[in-house]
Amino acid sequence: MIVFTLTNEDTDQVWVGTAREGMTPEARFKQIQAAVSLGIDHPFFDELKKFGASAFTPSLFAVAEDRLELQEMVEEALDSLNAKSLVGIKTVKPGTTKSALAPKPKTRVTRVKPAATTTAKPKTAKPVKEKLATGRTGSAAKERAIKAGIEAEKARIAAAKARKAQEEADEMKAILAGLDARGSTLSRR
């Protein structure tokens, strides 16, 4: 994954964007130029229409190994260059992706029969544990929040185990102290 910059030579305004690995900043800029005709509303498209593609110079800023490093590099570029972000800029019209155009599976409608009147045991409500996602979310902030939640859950479990072990140790000490006290009174007789 790469972080690239597009510099408007007329205004010295810098835009920072990202592209998948194997794509050059120039190729990504051509993709963005092609998206101007789609009529997508974005401030960069307005600037591109106003100044023309020849006013912009694409260049590589950094190469990242993973999403977290990519996010850090984008933030660094935005801060150090006083730039605006192109991250998430749409280059296709919404609803025109392969997944959006794929036929939707048909849902089956079934008729529900009323339940027979039988005496059922009342169900006891168990506390529901919050389920944490483990896969990619598409957002670095969400992934960091999920990881923090997982770490907090691990810490809570470890603390509970340690507390239980300490309680068992205290109970064992009390039993042994009782046995020692009993043994010492027997020897006095």
C-alpha cells in the first residue's frame, strides 16, 4: 500500500491519498481524473475541474506494510505538508460496484403456525456476553477499538483468575493454620 501526494502547482495546495500495492501515484491520479466525469461531489474534483490535470504533480510519499502503518503515514503526510485528505475519495458511482450489481438472493416466505398451548418451563435469563469482532472492519479506528476491547477482556479474565487463586490460597492457609492450631493443642495433653 502506498501513500502519495498530489500538489497543485498553481496554489501549492497538497492532497494526500492512498493506493493499493502495485499502483503508482500517476496511475491512481488517472483513476481519480476519470472519476471527475461521474459527477461525484468532492472538493478535490472541484479543484481538478478549476485548474486542470496539468496543474497537479503526483509523487510517492511512503510505502506501508499494513493498515496501521498506512494510517500513520497518512497522518504524518497530512501534518507535515499541511495537506488535505483524499483518503476514501470515490472513483466509482455508488451502486455500480460488482457486489452492488450482483443479483440479490431471493428470500423465502414461510408461514408460521401458532404454537400449541403447552406448559413450558420458564427460561432463565443468562447474561449475554458482548461479542467482539475479530476480522477486518475497514476502519483503523474501529480495529484499534476492537483490539483494545479484546485486551481489556483478557485483562479482566486474568484478574479474575488471579483473584480466584488468591482466595483459594487464603482458604488453604486458614485450613492449615487450623490444623496447626489443633495439632499444637493435642501435643499439650
